[in-house]
Amino acid sequence: MEKAVVLKIESSYSLLNLNTLGIDAEAEFFAQASSVDEVRDCLAFAVANQLLVKVLGGGSNIVMASHVKGLVLNYSNTALQVVNETTADVTVKVGAGYNWHEFVLFCLSRGWFGLENLSYIPGTVGAAPVQNIGAYGVEVKDFISAVHGIRLSDGEPFMMVGESCGFAYRESCFKQELDGKVLITEVEFSLSKKPCVQVGYAPLDKMAKEKGLPTPIELSNWVVQVRKSKLPDPVDMPNAGSFFKNPVVSTEQFQELIKRFPGMPNYPQNSGVKLPAGWLIDNLGMKGQSFGLVQIHALQALVLINNGGSSEDVLAAASMIKNSVQKAYEVQLEQEPRMFF
Ligand code: FAD
Ligand code: NAP
């Protein structure tokens, strides 16, 4: 007996529960595809109806318009396959729809190490390469050996090795030249079987000094604990994580700023000095400040809480914050979450 076709393309589909900022948005068309064939069916529908295709993961790093035109496509495949294994390491290929934190926990349960510091980041495996997710001194680029996907223009498959993905601080080619042009179907990760924990960031360093060096599983638990204590859960307080990237200023500008703000934390980089955007905002006394329906989180100035506002409300608040920072420090903040219009 032939398998029934289950792909459903729905019109006027609510995206309210598919973006962590809780914007009451609606897609002109929406489909969830679980296989490459289903993605190709969706692309054929889009061509036939002259629709743009917009790829949505877990919706935790986007600002959505109230009406998203075209076909919003979510790829839900969670297949996981070991493609190479030695006594020292493993290469694992994972479907883009796999929940990121669940994947980190799965790796830890198998004794595959490296992703511990990236525990509890919301979203999907497929979105991880898009902004080269990072936390507590670790970036996912160091573990991605390849990215597989489909070109939205013609449904053809592609594969890119990690080194060609243009990875940088919260950046990749998927946000630049390939923006809106591909759907990532699988990501390959190379992970070590030898534990090597990184506890350089202050909260983890403090815990390591108190309790001793953690095992990778303990480190993952610490990261979850620290994140839960500082970051609002989008279910209770809709947000998209850090709303601004940390700016990197020239050494000359830093020298001027540190004279005026001697307590300003700073992290020297190859290209200049990284300043924590959260501190820049907090230092202006803006923590907890509301702009209509949008509020700067009381515990973490980099997070905007949306209390039922639209993308216009969120962007207006972001613009006021950027202007205040620009005026006070002559530093231009750059928005991190992607526009989903
Ligand atoms: P979405 O928000 O759905 O999409 C983000 C972008 O990726 C969009 O442009 C979308 O089109 C594209 N995209 C998604 N899936 C695919 C795919 N399969 N193929 C092609 N393009 C795709 N980020 C960090 O880096 N570090 C953190 O520590 C961190 N902490 C966070 C904490 C909170 C509370 C929140 C809400 C967010 C945080 N983020 C963090 C941001 C976010 O979780 C990550 O960027 C995550 O990778 C986004 O995944 P997503 O599936 O929700 O992507
Ligand atoms: P934090 O510890 O309060 O530190 C503030 C900022 O200072 C961080 O953004 C971090 O930059 C930088 N920093 C701190 N210690 C550093 C060090 N030893 N070397 C270099 N830079 C250092 O940060 P937090 O808000 O609680 O977040 C903790 C980690 O989770 C950070 O890595 C942050 O990026 C990540 N996070 C990201 C998001 C997101 O949406 N993108 C949301 C929540 C948390 P970096 O950001 O460059 O690491």
C-alpha cells in the first residue's frame, strides 16, 4: 500500500507560538517539511504561486512582522547518524530540526565532548551555523565539519565544509551571501571523546574554584544553572536573547572611553577591543526601563522583553536604546536577531 501524503500547506497560519518574542504574527502560507522530498514539494508550490520561501527554525533569534508574506517553511527532520568514529573522536550528522539543547545532552550521554558551554541555547541544530552560536568562550564553528542543505532557487542539494562557511563572531555566509537562499537540512559535527572543559568565563571560573574542575556533564549543568539564574525564560517573558551584539571598538576609541568610564569591562581582540553591550546600556541606568510594551530586562540589559508588542514596538525600543548608546559613547550597536518579514 502506498504511504499517504501528509504534507500540509496552510494559509493565514498563526506564528504567535513560533517566535520567542511572542509577536502576534501570521504567515501567508506555512508548511512543515520532514524530508527533502517534502521541501521540494513546498518549493514547487512556491514557484507555482510566485511566493518567496522563508525558512523558520525555533523562532528564537528573529523579529517577526505581523504579516509574513510568502511561504514560511520549517524543516523538522531530526535524523541522527554517526558518519565516522575512531577511538579519539566522532563525526555525527544531525537533522536541522533537532532541538539544540537536546542534541548537546545526547552528545554528553554518548561521551562526545565539546558542546558543553553551548548548553541550554534555545533553537534548532539547523540554525546553529547561521549565526555561529556562541556562549562562555565557545563557538559552534569549532565543531562544525560540514553543512548540508538545499538551494531554494532550484531544490538542488549542496554541501559546504565548515571552513568555507565564513564563520566569525555571530556571523556566517548564511547571514550574508546565502541569506534567504538556502535551507540547511543537516549539520555535521566533529566531537572529541576526550573531555576538555573550558571554564574561562567568570561564573564558571568561580564555580570551578569553589568545587574543582567539572566533568563535561557537570559543566553543562553549571551552564544551565547560570543561564536559568540570569536569563528570562521566553515562555514567561517573551524575548530573543541578546538583542545587540557586543561592539568591537578600535584601541584608540577604547583609550578615550576608558578614561571617561574607568570601570568599563573590556576584552581585547585581534581587531580592537570588545565591549559588553549590556554594560553600556546598564551604565546609562536603563536596566528595567520600559518603552511602551517593550522592557529592558531588569537582570540583563541586553535582553528586551516584549509584553504583547509588535515588531514595530520592539524595533522602536531598540532604536531608542541604540540612540542613547550612540550619544553617550559614540558606539554603534548592531542588532543580533534577524528580521523575519
Ligand atoms: P530561528 O530564530 O528560527 O532563525 C534564525 C535565523 O536562522 C533566521 O534567519 C532563519 O531564517 C535562519 N534559519 C533557521 N533555521 C534554518 C535552516 N534550517 N536553514 C537555513 N536557515 C535557517 N544565541 C547564541 O549564539 N548564544 C546564546 O547563548 C544564546 N542564548 C539565547 C538565550 C535566549 C533566552 C534566547 C531566546 C535566544 C538565545 N540565542 C543565543 C539566540 C538563538 O537561540 C540562536 O541564535 C539559535 O541558534 C536560533 O535558533 P532557531 O532555531 O530558533 O532559529
Ligand atoms: P556576561 O557573563 O554577563 O558577560 C557579558 C559579556 O562580556 C558577554 O556578552 C561576553 O561576550 C563578555 N565576556 C564575559 N567574560 C568574558 C571573557 N572572559 N572573555 C571575553 N568576553 C567575555 O554574559 P551573559 O549575558 O551572562 O552571557 C553569558 C554567555 O552566554 C555569553 O557568552 C553570551 O554571549 C551568551 N549568551 C548569548 C545570548 C544571545 O542571544 N546571543 C543570550 C544569552 C547569553 P560574548 O557574548 O562575546 O561571549
